[in-house]
Amino acid sequence: MSTPLINIQAIKDFADLSVVIKERKYNQYILMAQDRFLASLIGSDCVDGLVDRKCSNTLTAEDIALLEYVKPYLVNYSYALYVGSSMKVSLNSGIATLSGDNATVIGNQSRVNESKKYVLYAERLGIKMTTFLTDNTALYPCYTVPTCGEIKEPYSPYFGL
């Protein structure tokens, strides 16, 4: 299992996430955002290098500056993934939808729209992150500057985003 570059407190601070959400359960969304979206944006070698340096407590000043861009990007993408699958639980018989006490479950289209809002913000933050990496290619040789034909579509068909 990979190590998340951010922790649950960053999401709780940003999204007013319930304090009862367990980090162990939410980490799957951080890791999905990190492995799927961040790795496709800056490259898996850059992500792996950041994770390795974080785990070994050898982050450079440049890494810390880069993490200032990575943190809000992962917060927004992980929260978009969480919103898309919230109120669902896996059972032996399949996936069930929960209904909370004194809560009204929003419809699927509303959840998709809510997720897209965070994805769009994450994509805006991704532009700032890639600009930082482009300006610091000597410090981050793992990042290759994309050419005009390599611009990626911000939505993922896998997540309905």
C-alpha cells in the first residue's frame, strides 16, 4: 500500500468533514487521487520520489514548496471521490445505500455535480502545480513538460467525473 502525501486533517479543515470519519477509511480516497490523478499530472516517478522522501523524513525545501501545491490538489480530488461514493457501504450481498438520521440523501446527479465542482478546482490547482514544476525542472527532472498535444482531459470516465 502506498503512503498518502496528505492526512485527514487537511480534508477536515477544508471540507468541514465530520470528525467521526476515520482516517483509515478515508485514506483510500487520498490514495486514489494520488495514484490516479496526481501521478498522471506530474508522473508516477515524481509522486514516488515525494512519498519516499516523506517516509524517510528527507523532504527538501523545494519538496515542501511543491507539497503546498499538492495538498489542496489532493484535498479537492479526494473529496470529489468521497462525495461520489458517500452514503454507500459494501455488504456481503452487494453495495447498499445508507440513509442517515435526520438526513436527506441527495440524488446521483447532485452528487456528480458536487464532485465536479471539486474536480474543476483541483484542475485549476493542477495548472499552478505544473507551472511550479516547469519553472523548477532542474530540481525535478522526473517531471517532463508536456507538449501541446499532450494536454489531458480533466474528467475521468472511470469515476463519472
